[in-house]
Amino acid sequence: MNAPLARFLLVLRGLCVAAAAASERVLAEDPLVEEGASSGRRTGRLYCRVGIGFHLQIHPDGRVNGTHAPNHLSVLELFAVSQGVIGIRGVFSERFLAMNKRGRLHATEKFTEDCKFRERFQENSYNTYASVMHRNRRTGREWFVALNKRGKAKMGSSPRVKSQHVSTHFLPRFNLQDKAERGFTIADRNREQEIAAPPQPKPPSPSIVKVNTGRKRSETVKYWPKFRFG
Ligand SMILES: *[C@@H]1O[C@H](CO)[C@@H](O)[C@H](O)[C@H]1NC(C)=O
């Protein structure tokens, strides 16, 4: 390896270490960010690509279905329960998504075993959510959270609800003003290049974290790169 290249790599490594240290300090200074990072708590929406596309929503009366246009009932908090297992809470309804022993989706005020779902990545970057508690007793087939093409909740126990089908495919969308965001933004080519550029070492500044970046919500959608909550 020639000397200039070695020097360049050394500088690059220094920048990365500095950036990492800076972000760690920022996390430590903001309890909300720290909590989000350590507990795997994320607030966003679950978008199912079935039909015209629906966001999973949880009603205050415990009903669960989909809404094409995102609204306050589709704001969900996903939190880790154990490795690969999460809970899903409607932020406004204050109810937890649950699947009962017949495979029916509903939402409860108390968090129970019915509210635990195993989150898995599909190759297409969508996730599936299978009940941890309930499955077909005879065949062992798992029961998945699913919406039909008109946005109604499907019975997980239905033989047509399979992990290969779009009705069970959900894309976590975190375009809310979440301070703990570490997803990437797809806006346009130029921005993508900006994101691809190496991190600039900046001194940690708590004010930067607290202040909203002011980016227009409607123009950008944040996607989590293959992110596991559990
Ligand atoms: C979802 O449920 C609500 C309340 O029951 C209802 O008003 C709405 O039309 C339903 N949406 C769909 C897509 O079924």
C-alpha cells in the first residue's frame, strides 16, 4: 500500500470514529433519544401493499382495519418484547394489537400474550407479523396479521393468509418527527448522493437534536433499512 493511500485511510478512520463518538454523546444528552435507541421503541406506520395500499389502524373501540390515507389512528408504536418479538400499540387509541385464539385481529387495553408478534423480513423488504401465541394446532402453520384488498382485517387462521401473499406484507414507515430516526430518506438523486457521502465530523450539539430539521413531511418518506425491533 502506498503512503498517501495509507494516510487517507487513516484520516477516514479518524473521521468515522469522531462521528460515532459525537452521535453517542448526542444520544446520552437526550433521554428520549437514548430510550428509543436502547429499547427499540419506534413510532410510525405499517403500510400493507394489498389492493390500493392500506395503513394498519387501531380504533379506540378495539377494532382494527386499514386506511388508505394515513391518519392519527394509524400512528403505531412498535416495541421490542424479546428477540424478534414485538408489540404494536395504537398511539391514539392506546390499545395493543392482538390476535385471539380464533385468529381474529382486535386491540386490547392490556398487553397480553395475544399481543406478541414475531417480526420477520421478507426478501422484498416488507415485514410479516405472526402471532406468537396462536397457530394452527394440527399443522403448526403460523397465523399472520393481514388485511384484505378492501382494507378489512383478515382472520389469521384463514388458509389463504400466507407469508407469500401481499396481504401479510407490511412496510414500517417512519416519516413522523421522531428524534431517534436513523432511517434513510429517499427524496431525489442528489439527496441520495448526499447521504452516500462520508459523514462530516461535527462537534456534538444538543440544540441540533432538539430543533426540528424543518424538512417537509409530505415530500419525503423514511424507510428503515432491514430493521428488526426485537
Ligand atoms: C375501518 O373501520 C372504520 C370503523 O369501523 C370504518 O368507518 C371504516 O370504513 C373501515 N375502513 C375500511 C377500509 O374498512
